[in-house]
Amino acid sequence: MVISVNENSYKCDTYEEYETCIGKAMEEENAEIWISESGSQDDLPCMSVLLKGDMAVINVFLEDGSNYVSSSEEDNDEVYEFCDGQYEVPDYQIIAKETAIEAALHFFETEGILESIDWEEL
């Protein structure tokens, strides 16, 4: 599995390597993280994680063509900017960074979505 963090890529052959890389990536204050077998956003399945402080939003693109975005209980009509304003994310898609870590670790093992997160199909 390859993890790309703000344009730097790390190849992780074992779960232990992957876990270490995910941990370091999630230490970033602001980051755009892409995870896939080859490191390409075009290689499905892949996962995207946007980070801002303790907030995260996840997009998962599966091989069958289905796409999901994380969802939460919040819906205050607020919008947050990620990656220096490159992305605008509504508050109902924001989850905790710790939950994003769980989802990313799960993705290594299953290449699927973590069922304990609410997902919106796109």
C-alpha cells in the first residue's frame, strides 16, 4: 500500500510499516492524504483523508464504482476549509482525526469502509 501525504509518498509492505506511516501522516496539522495500492488516485480502491487540526473528512472510492464520504451527526450549515482553502467541507462530513486513523488502518486490511462510521454514498 502506498500513502501519499502532501505530495510525499511512502510504500508500506507490511501492516506495521503502514501503521507507522499513518501515525506520522496523521500528526500533520493540515494534510491531504491519499492511500492506494499503487499510490495513484486513479487506482481503485483508494482513500482520501483531509486533515485540519483534530478534524478529518474521508472519501473512499471502491472498485465497483461506488464512492463514499464520511458523515456525522453535525449539521449546523457550517463549512470548513481544508488544505489552505483548496477544499470546502460541510460540517456534517467532519469526523474526529482519531476515527480517521481507525478507518485508514481498516482500509489496509480490507480495502473497504469502516462500518462504525456513518457514510454518505456519492
